[in-house]
Amino acid sequence: MFMMRNPIEDYSPVALSTTSLERGEYHHFSFVITEIEKHLLGYKPQAQLRYLCHLTSDRLILEPQAKANELQAISNIAASLSTSLNRAPFYQITYDNIASLTLVRSLNLASYVKLTLKPSEKDTVEELTFIATPTPQGRIENPSANRSADFVELGNLMLQVDETFIREIQQSRIPVLVYFWAAGCQPCEIFAPTIDNISEQFGDRITIIKVNMDADPSLPMRYGINTIPTVLLFKDGAIVDKIDGAIPAALFTKVLSRHLATATVE
């Protein structure tokens, strides 16, 4: 259940300027994050240590808003994360390297984000602390407002994706069909028999996974599912087709047959 302070649209993705998305990666949200330092009873933002932070389906991408080579000595983020500064001045944190993402309040009741990385090869655990605010492109009236709570809410939704599900898709030697549905959805009820018939028709040539949107909102978020029913077809761990809506059974079968005809199993 979302507990957002602002509409989710206020954090719509801003275009990446230093890198591009990988195949099958979705760009969901963007924030501005600013590193903080202790000050009296609370913390003070360090204006020169500001990043445009993108939440994708696979990672956090941080684009420095200052010259990257000037951050090395004073930035905890720059010191903790590796990147190729000569080619692309950005930092990244894959979700499987994040131990926790929590909201912390100081004595003066200001809130900030604490991101804890999993232990590295040196057996150290790094903690990165920052304040999250909307991007200037957001619809919010006050772009400098502290929205760390919303950042944590959305970030944790990304972290909650079932790793068993991801592993099953990536390791499957046959195509995987993922069917997103929800209870009370009339188009889903109309389309459900088509999915069942596919299972009977193609048998062990395809794996079918059904995802209840209400029971697991993290998966729809990861794959950018905005309408139901929706079908994603994976081959070799990558999305090769996306079908929105309850299309006619004959058309759906034809599309699926074309993909299965080109699938190879070692």
C-alpha cells in the first residue's frame, strides 16, 4: 500500500544524459538527491554534492550536477561507488547491492534517506545519507521540498521484487509468458480462458506465470505495467513482446506461435 505524500506523477522520469538503459530495463522515477552533513541537532544539505537520481527497474543511476572530478575528495557517494569518469560521469547502484533503504529523522524532526550497501570484498558496509527532493521538471509547486519519505517508499518497492521470479525468467531454457491480472477486472476475466488454452496448446514449449497485481505490486512496477490484462513474453531472460489488453484469442495465439517458432533450446 502506497503512503505517498505527493502524486506519483510528480516523480516522472527525467531523460538520462550520461548513459542509456540496458535491454529490458525500465526508467520509472527521477529525484534530486543531495548529500548531507551533521549540523547542530540535525543535518545540513551540501549543495555542491547534488545528483539527479533515476530509479530504474534494475538500479539507481546517479548523475552528478557538479563536475565529477571535483567530487572525489568530498563526496561519500563518489568515494563509495565506482564509475568511469573519463567516459561517463555517472554512478550506479544495482538493487542486489543494497542491504536496506530507510527513512531516518534527526532530532529537529527533519527526515533523510539512509542507504546501506551490502558488505564489499573488504568486509565493510557503507552508509550513504542524503535528502531527496523533486526534479525541476516535476509538477510539484515547491521543488525544494523534502520528499525523502516518497523516495524510500518507491525505492523499497523496487527492492521487493521476488528474486525467485527473476531467476526463473533468466535461467529458463524455454520462453516465459508472464500474465498480469487483477481480481474484479472484467477484461482479465474475458482473457483468462485464452491464457489457459495456451497452456494446453503449447504444453512444455512455454512456461506461464500469472501475477496478481494486487498481491504483488512490485513486479508491475518493475516492468512498467500500467494496464491490465498485460502479457510479457521473455526469451533468454529478455522481453521480446508486450501485449496490452484482452486481444482476440486467435490473434494472441498467432503472435505467440511466431515467437515459439523462432525459439531454440540447447
